[in-house]
Amino acid sequence: MKLNLTKPICFFDLETTGTNIAKDRIVEIAILKVFPNGNKESITLRVNPEMPIPPEVTKIHGISDEDVADEPTFKTLSKKIYEFIKGCDLGGYNSNRFDIPLLAEEFLRAEIDFDIKNAVAIDVQTIFHKKEKRTLEAAYKFYCDKDLENAHSAEADTNATFEVLESQLDRYPDLENDTKWLAEFSAHKKYADFAGFLAYNKEGKEIFSFGKHRGKLVEKVLEDEPGYYGWIQNADFPLYTKKVLTAIKLRKLSEKLN
């Protein structure tokens, strides 16, 4: 079944130096843009992460320090990547928990204000896990009846992810062929930031989802314990989390002034 689109959607996959959203960097990004008329465009870029790639990580995706030594940095490529995905919905495999948060960090470091408030994000892994609970290779075999060649290369994983989603639409009649519906179905708990440190309660208010203030209203904590904001800003939290926290603080200040 062809994916029903009202605007372009970009499926993407990252190969990185590790899994720490705040610290690790992209070494390769592949993006497959699918248009409502079925046309497709794709780019695959190697990136100099400006930090060593651990040997154990190289064993997974096959990209070494030497492979990216002469490649441009993410900051150099950032405008090209941003323009390619601008105005598009997003899709990926485990993208809500990893790829989107890490990409947001890279954009913010490159001084590009990346935000997806007007986009939806479909996580094919979540759909798969809710239905079958397997890995991408198993998903590709299960849904497409193909062996995934060159697994853990960004380009192969990206194209496989798109094929799996279209096959999922064929297999499950209860899946609506609508990007917004699929994004909601594939979403985990709704968070105010990408990394999951700031969530929403039943009333739609931001709450902390970690530490001693877990479950407490962010606005209330910042008012009662002003130093907590400074601690987060100076600690090893993702830049996007800090950005959202600052927006909440400024919003509360604006409400008081008005």
C-alpha cells in the first residue's frame, strides 16, 4: 500500500559516534524524501564528527576516523540538510528516541533553530514493536520477505525503513494511511523535549520526568527552586532540553509581567 501523504515526508537514519544524545556526533546521514505524488529524492552524506569514533562503534557501522577525516563538519552541511527536510514530516526507525533528538542537538550546535512543532514524526520501530516486537532486519524479512544487505549502513537502513512502513500498511488494515495518525500511533509518551526529560501531564502542563522533581510541574519547581534551572543549564543535558526549559521560564515570566 502506498503511503498517503499530504506533504513530503523525510525518512532518515544516522550513524554516529555513540548513543549519548548530548555528547555524540553524526558520522553519516541518509535521507529519503517521499513526495505526495510518489516521487522520491535522496541524499547520503558522510560527516566529520570532530571527535574520535570508538573502535567498538566502528565495528557496528564500519565507519572509521580515517573514513571521515576529510569530510565536512555537520556545521558546514547543516544548511543543506535543513533545507532538504524543511517543511517535511519525519520518519525513521527508533527515530523518536534517538535520531530526531540527536539531529536536533547537531542543528542547535550549528546555530540552526530546529523545531518540528508543525511536523509529525512516524517511528516505524514502534509500530513494528507494537505489532511484532522484532529488529529492523527481522522486520524487513517479515514484511518485505527480503534479506537486509549492508545492515547498519545509513542508506540501506533508511530505504528498508520506508519499505517496511509501506508493507505494514498492506498487512494491517487497522493502520490508517495518514501521517498524523501513524505519528500518534508510533509515538511513545508525549514529551516537551526530544530526549524525554520534560513530559506533559494529563492537563497538558510540562512536568519533570526524572530526578527528585519527577512528576512535578516545571513552572512550580522553577519558581520554588530557581537554582534548579541553573543546575540544568550547566549540567550535561541536551541543548534542546535546555532550550525548552528556557522557553518555559520566559513564558512564566511574561505571564507575570502581563
